[in-house]
Amino acid sequence: MTGTADIVVIGAGHNSLIGAAYLAAAGLEVVVLEEQPHVGGNTVTEELTLPGFRHDSCSSAHVLIQTNPVIRDDELGLLSSHGLRYVHTDPAVVLPLPDGDALVMSRDRADTAAEIGRWDTADGDAYLQLLADWEGGLAAAHGRWNAGVLDPRGSAVDATYEALRLRSAHDVIAERFASARARDLLTWLSFATITDVRRAGTGILPFSITAGRSSFGWATPIGGSGALPAALVAAVESHGGRVLTDQPVEQVQVRNGRAVGVVTANGERWVARRAVLSSAHITQLAGMLDGVEPPAELRSAAQTWRSGLTLFAVHLATDADLSYDTAKGPVAAVAGGIGSAAGLYAHLDAHARGETYADDPWVLIVNSTVVDPDRAPARQGLVKLLTFAPRDLAGGRSWEVERERYAARIVERTAELVPGLRPQHVLAMRGEAPVDLEARNRHNVGGSCHGGEFRLPSGEVLVGWPSHRLPIPGLYQTGATAHPGGSVSGRAGRNAARAVLTDLGIDPATVMGPGA
């Protein structure tokens, strides 16, 4: 069987679907081929513990995408026409403390400054200054960096941003905040993209992540993470595009030096009249090429890619939503967390040794049913604990043995500070190790759900391959291994669509604004 389209898109993760939706809106005939029986990639919602409990198996927060024009300006009509709804939660995050108190970050910046100021008044002022600096130019520069158009040589603001970005988050936090409580909060927040905050290149994270939480809380899609790809499929189809599942692409056909189509595992050939947009993992793409030797740039990308920090998730069905003890009484929150800055650094060091760690681990607590109760049976709770652990354990240990033990340790440690997670409240539990995440999605190479990183010979670390134009005419890339990397930001999808449209001589302004 042979099919044809102007644009053939490999994969139906949220970035691929965003790219496809823009291209379809521009009047191009688009077909999206997804190997799984469902769309979404790592933005999926499914029953993992008990019937009726609809968990986000990978991503849960959609904070970064809120500043992307695809949502901010509703460029594709996802909010106005295709049923996507977000709740910007308040409080943004609650960090329970061992003494029965908690540090509550709310969306009201003055309230949060006062909260931080309970430990050091100057740190409350430093929090407000951090947000002021972000809004005073860093946010706009960050948008340009996301879009791949930052110009440190031509703009003083961009130069300031780049110099700050190249520092470590640890150094920035230590420079601006004095109390252990403030440093713990900012460090916990900065680790949200699952990158070692001691490493150069993370210096913008205390600004960008903190500002995002302050503005949008734990931006929660109603219906679960899978609501985003569902709305995107509707957007693609509203412009005549097609999204086909159970269609694993095995080959990208290159003829006369140009990408001209793909072949699926069942032998179907799809001819791409104008371009192929791929979200295949960049380490796998070179091996998919048919009709050409892999270009040096693709080989280099594959050779320099590393999985980075890999995730461990515990999905829980509970008898009720969680409540945190605070100085002002019990507080319910979609997002909470445990772990000090010192504990995070010990956790990172253990990961590097191939060991699990649960003494003072970094843990994200997500209780989505606080704002989306229909995702669990009446008055019951849906909880995810997210932390990180090595894919390959030291000493030849197997995750078949370690998985349940480590999941139980993480739950036990969290329950010391969050009573609603004690054994009598947990109805069911499912732990997922990096090897399970890898088996879930071919793109989760090495157990990395965040796209990993590229370690260049120069020592520089990139969180996404910088160019959406690959070194084969007609072949473009999107997805978590493309700039600006993983998480639910949608930037790689919008960036790739802009590149394709520009090269085809179609003004991107027909479907998207100039904003980054």
C-alpha cells in the first residue's frame, strides 16, 4: 500500500502533533504516523493501578507550554475550539517540613515572599527581586532562546541572559538567598527539568521555573495529560489532516539526496511530496535512513547523546486526596514535594554511582484529583510520586527485585511528612523504574523521559539538538531530543513548523504570530 501527503510526520507526541497542526492549518496535506495504539507519546493518561483511577503515566504538569503562543495566544484554537482546559492551581507547591510546618508557595508573590521571610526577611525580598529580574527582560530573552533566535552578540539583554544561563543554578541560588529554607525551595523548583543544578548551563532555571510556578501554579489539564494530544488531533483533523495509530515507521527514504517518504513496519510506504517531520529519537534516526549514508552531523548527535538523569515513578490510588499541615492549618494542593538541597546533591551522587537513594530524596508529589476529581472514583485520590534513579544498578542488581522495594521506600519516606500516604490510606501502588519507562515508549532511550542531553567534545552540554533542519533536504526534526529539549513546552513542535513553512516559501505568519 502506498499513501501520499505533502508532509509525513513520524510520531504523535505533543511536539509532533503541534508541528502537524500548524502545517495543516497552513493548508498542507498532513499525515501523522504513530507506532503506539494511542497518541501522546509521554503525554498520556491511563489506568495503571485500579479501575477508574486514570493516571498520567509520564508528564503531569503543563507549565512550560503556558507561555508558548500555542497556548498563550491560542494559535491553534486548542482552548477555544477543541476542548482543552487548564487549571492554574493555587498553592503552586507545598513543601512539608519535619516539624509539622510547611513552606507554601502560592501564586500571590507577596504572600510567598512573606512565607519565605518567616525564616529570613531578606530572602523574601530576594524572591520578589528574582521575579522582577525575570520580568525585566530575562523572560523575553528566554523566549528567544526557546525559539532558537537568541542573539547575545547583538543584544545587551540577550548577553545578560546568556551569561546567567551558563552559570549553575546552585551558584545563582547561593548568591541570592541566605536561609536554608529558601535555598531548599529554589533548589527543589530548579530541579523540575531533571538536570543537575550544580552544572554550568542551569543558571536560568531558578528564574524560569520559579516564575512559571508563580504565574500558573501546577498547570493541570482537565482529564489528564492526554487531553493535550487529544485536542491537537482534533486540530489536525479540523484542517483535513490524518493521525494514524499502530503505524511504526522503520525507514526514512532518501532519493537523490532528499527525504521523499517513509516505510512502516508492515510495509506501507508513505510518499512525502514536500517534507518529512520526524520525532524519532535522534540516536535512532541515522539507522532509519534508506538510500543514503548517515550524514556526519547525525552520527555526531548520536555519539554525543546521553540519557542523563533517569526517572522513577510511583503511581498510587488512595482513599482520599492529600492534605498538608501548615502554620495556618491543613492545605490541599495538587503539587507538593520533599527533599532538601543537601539531600538532592546526595541523591545525584548516588545516581552517579548506580545506587538508589531514599534518605532525603528529591520527590515530586502530584495529587491531580484535588482539581480534577473525575479522574478517580468519588472522594478517592490519584497520586504520583516522581523521583529519579539509575537505569543500571551497581553490583549487578536487577530492577525486577529492586523496583517494589524502592517504591515502598519512597512512599514510606514521603508518608513521614504527608500522613495521607500511610499504608492504611493506600489502596494500590505501582512502581515504574527507568527500564519500565524505556519499555513504555521507544523514545525513552535509556529510561530518559526528558530527551536526555548532548555532551559535546568541548564540554558544553545541550538539552536538545540545536537545528530543526537536518542535514538531508526535506528532513526535519522535532520532539524531546530537539531544541529546547524535553518537558511539555511544545516549543520544538512550533519551532519545527516555522522552519518547514519558511523553507517551503509559506509565511509562518499565516498560522502563527511573531512571538517566541
